[in-house]
Amino acid sequence: MSAVRNAGRTATVLAVVCASVFVTQAAFAGRGKYGNNGDTEQSANADDKGNLSVTVGGIVFDRSKNGSGGSAGALTSSTSWSPPACWYAPKYTPEQLQKYLEPIWEAGSTGYEWDAEQREKYNADDEKKAFNKHKSGEGFWWGSYVNKSYPPGWDACTEDYFWVDTGDAPPADIENAITPEILAGLAYAEIRVPGTEVTLAPTETTKVNLPTWAWLDGAEFKPVSVTASVPDIGISATATAEPVSLEIKPGTPDAQTYPASGVCGIDGRRIGEPYQKGDADRTPPCGVKYLRSSGDGAFPLQATVTWEIHWTGTGGAGGDLPDGEFGATQDVVVQEIQAINR
């Protein structure tokens, strides 16, 4: 029987996809290309302070404390971890589900038998109780959503719509029902951190065997966070990224890093130390010394910042997520020190 049920669920998804070809565009505005599984409705709203919140896939993302700027970018997990591929969350009120499904049945493309089964399931012929309209305001029809990048496993959420009363937990046999932990993973994927082009001294061109100081602007390198929530059921989670270190790779083996590991820790909100007049005889706490010239070219210095990620959520939930990394490469010209012969 389980095989039959699974086949039925797959047929339902495929039928909805096929039906979408034949119904009017107005009935299906905003639908994703994978039917129920592909719905990725998106909208944006600004609060009275101008902070923008974006709704994607049934989740509201508050990005007002996120990193910004043209060089900001997404983190790459330091492990094989990836955010949730699909999940279930509130999707429709009774009236909305009726408006969504009835055009599919009326199109007739899904077959009389399937349409009849669906009408019976949602009690569609009872004017007062159809689609649980007698429970309007007391719950939602839940459905599946898909990670917008369609990663492996995006098609695992194949359960048909199911009803959950407000204040009740979803059925215990429903895997991937939205939780604060799932929200935390989705918030992680939305985090953007500042670019990692380091400031160097000397600035444009350095010399062979001359220690080059490197640092990052402490004003930019501070914690950033994204909050994901489902207001309809009152759950949320905030994922916060905090910079912890900078790793420098000189772009050539003929170089010496400071410290020797090439990993510079964070001091307060600053990574490295700005060069100041009078520091010429000091060893930089973060930097590099090139042992040969770059000739007519330049060495590709790579700077990568590691960010620790932790999250807090509704009901005191929380924990750690895998570290994230974000880096950039910049050219460094290294010249020989010219000696004057007398």
C-alpha cells in the first residue's frame, strides 16, 4: 500500500504541473516551475524605519542587519553542510486553496477520476465546509516549499496539502515540517558578509624582503545576522555570523607570512593592525614578506575570513552551525630594492 500511496503523491505533483500549462496565467501567477513543490512566492515590505523584509518560499527574512555593499557575498560552509532543500509550512487559507485548486479541476486536464478524488478529499461540494472554510482563521493548509537553488533533495517533500489547527504541531509523520532549526539553516544561506580585500602597507608596490602589513577595517568586520520567521505560526530563528580570523596566502611559496601560519586572529573588531609611522622596525602582527620579485606581473594574494555561525530561536532553541568562509584575491606587485652604485 505504501508504494501505491507514494505513486499517488508523485502523480498528484505531476498532474498539477501539467495542469498549469492549460489554465489561465492569472490563476497561477507567481507559481514555480515545479507545481506544489516549486512554489517560491516572493514579496518585499519595508517597516516604518525603512528596514526591508523579504518573503521567499513561505519564510519572511529580515536582512536589516546583514552585510551590505558591492563586495559583500555569501558564505561558503567549511564542511559539507548545506541548508534545507525543502520544507513544509503554512501555505493557504481555506479560501486561497479553493481559489488555487478549482481552476485545475475545471481545466479537466488531470482526468475525471483524479479530480473527483480531490473534490472528495477537500469536501469541495459542501458550500460551508469545503476546504475547511468553517475553520477560517483557525489554521492553515500546509504545503511544501523548495530551496530557491533547487539543491539535491529538493523533490523529497511530496506530501499533499494537509491541515494544521493554529497552536497544534504538524502531524508527527511529516518530515521537514518547519522548525526554528530549519529556519536557522535558511537564515544562514541568506547571510552576506563584507568583502575581504585587505589594506596593505606599502600600498601599491612592495619590495623584496620588506615586511608588508595587512589589516581589515574594524568598522566593517563586525557580526552580521539574518532572521527567518513564519509569522503565521509564531516561530523564528536568527543566524549570526561573527568574524574570527583572516588567512593570508601570498600567492607564491617564496614568501613568509606573519604569523607563520598565515592565520591572523581578531582583536576586538579588528583583524591585523594598521601601519603607522615609526613601525618600520616592527614585525607586523598580520602580513607577508615576499622573498623574490613578481617580475613583470603580480602575485595573487588571497585573503579569506572565517566566520563563526550560531543561532537562537523560538522557545530558547539555539546552537552552532558550521563555520563559513568568504575570501577574495588581489594582485601584489613586488619589486627588487634598487641599490645605488657610487
